[in-house]
Amino acid sequence: MLDLAAELHRWMEEGRAFAVATVVAVGGSAPRGPGAALAVDSEGTVIGSVSGGCVEGAVYDLCVQALQDGETVVERFGYSDEDAFAVGLTCGGIIDVMVTPVGTDAPARPVLRSALSAAARDEPAAVARVVRGPAELLGTALLVRPGEVRRGSSRAESGGGTHEGGLGGQAELDRTVAGEARALLDAGRTGTVELSADGSRCPGGLTLLVESSVPPPRMIVFGAVDFAAALVRVGKFLGYHVTVCDARPVFATRARFPEADDVVVDWPHRYLRGTATDARTVLCVLTHDAKFDVPLLEAALRMPVAFVGALGSRRTHADRDRRLREVGLTDRELARLRSPIGLDLGARTPEETALSIAAEIVAARRGGTGTPLTTSGRPIHHEETHGAGTSSGPWARSTVPTRSSVPSLR
């Protein structure tokens, strides 16, 4: 649901009633993961997608029905070999979809409004909703935010942050869910949590979907060259907060990079050491000039970022590798460097080169091989290996690996 935050928050502000369908569990080769959403307002306007087109018509009908009867339902969609014309996923996957009406007087509306408002402003927040359990709890919501409680706030405090709303059960249940949601928020993940109705952490009568929204990951492009302008556009398309950094003020200008979020004039290594990065950050070094590259990569390859790549010929790479070894980088540190950066697409133009770089970033992020699907025997939608970072999943902004089977949520 939070992937539609901007549009749904606008609907909230306009006082629209709507129903939102959210993927709450997936199995097999499902096209979209937990948290993917489709919403329909009282006028029949539809936004979003839960399956890339396979079951949207049926989900639309469920949303319309939910607006009429005010009932939250969970529906499973899978492939039917017996009836080729049945509504289902032709890819062979399975998805469970929860459809929740959000009327103008719905009890959960204030909490969902707060969650959507935070996500639309790129503020960290997580919303937990009951997707399996007693009918009276289905769809109830609790919002978790990090940070301290302000004096006079009516929000409850839990684990160093705040939560608002509730699941209609015991206070202990709300506290436990807030703690579980905060753990997923800290990791930037969306996932399910199983608890007992009394709030104990024993799998039991409740399953909750926790959707996390965190600020977009950063892409920092070093070198204000023509390739950088194309890469900025691709980076924005992929959802990154893109910064261009170059020590030369004549090149690092807003006029040359109007689509960048930030344009910084500074020595690359100095800027990198002083700016905020995390385990999702992508660093693209396009300067291919030793006086910039070496001090920059010496710092970058010792940081816990997701991806470090450098542009240049194989001769440039060999020289760069020698210089980096001379300043003390180890084989293990140098193994993190993707150079020459990009997949082999036969790229020639700046735009093609940017596409090549973006393809390698996506492959690293999602655990892809970069080989044509025509010749690959792997499932198209497979478990992410988080190849660009650690096994703990630094890339995971708002997703969980696809599961091979889906427990019943009904």
C-alpha cells in the first residue's frame, strides 16, 4: 500500500472513500511481492497493480464490493490448469490479496492517513495490519515511527520510537507488534509477523503484514561528464536520490544536471567521507582520472555501501588496481570494485552506457546473472541473493524474498 502513498494521501486529503488491495503473501513465480497494491475510489478510479495485469480485473471487482459492503476480505489467486480461462496467474505463481475498504469514517482511516503522509514525504515509518485472524481484527492497523516522543504527545512510546493506532485487542499485543514492526523498519523491510492474539511471540492466531517505508537509497555519481547526465536520468527512474559530485565548478552545475537531486562541488573523496551513506548506497565513479579515483576508491571500498563501480578501459582498470594496492587496499577490498562498470551490452552512447551501468546495479541488487532469459534456466522471479552487499539484505528497501509456498491466510 505504501508504494501508492502519494496518490492515496491525496485521496485522503480530498476526502475520498476507497478500497485498497494489498499483496500479503506470495509463492512461486509471482510477478509482484508483498506490499504491492491496487486501489479503487468510489468513482471507480483505479491506481496501482498487484500482479502486472493477470488478476487486476478480479481484484478491481473485489474493491468495488468492499466499498459497497464495508467488509475486509483475503482472496487467493493461483494458476488453474483445469480451466485456462479462469482468473489466475498465468506465470504459475500464487498471491494472497487483502482488500480493505477505507471509508470516510473507517476506524483505521486516521492511522492510514498518518502512514501515507509519512511515506509520501519519504519519512521512515512502518504500518502493521492484521491479514489473518479474527474477523473483527482483520485490516486493523498500527503505525510505527522512529524517534523520540515529543512532550504532550498522545502517542504511545515503545522501544525508542512511537506508535499510533491499535489492533483492537490487548495493550500487550500492540506493544509486541510495535516492537516487531520497528525491527522491520530498522532493516527497511516489508514482511509478515506471526503472533498469538495475547501478544506473545508464539506463532498462533494472528498474521500481520508490516510495510516499511524508508527514504530512497542514494546514488552518488562522481564526475560531471556526459555519461553522468544520462546516468542521473536512469538513477531517478530507478527511484534513487541522485547526487552528482565533481571538484570542477565549471562542470558541476545545475544547468548541466537539472534532474539531479543535488549537485556538489567538492573533491570526491572529501565529500564521500563527510556525507551520509548506508548499506543501500550506490557509488558510481566516472572520472577515470587517478588524482580523483584513487583517494575516492580508497575510501569507498572500505565503506559498508552496496555497490562501488568505476568507469574506464581495461588498461585504466589495471593501472587503477595497481595504484590502489600501493595505498594499501587488500584483495578482499578490491574484489568489491566493479570495474569496468556495467554489463556487456555493446553500449556506445552515454544513454546506452548508463543503461549498461543500471543493468549491473539491478542485477547486483536482485541477485540476477545478466544473462538473457532466453538461455537462462532460472525462474524469472527468484529469491534475491543480495549479491551487492551482505547476506543480511542491505538492498532490501521494502521487499522480502519470494517464498516457495504460501501459508493459508484464510
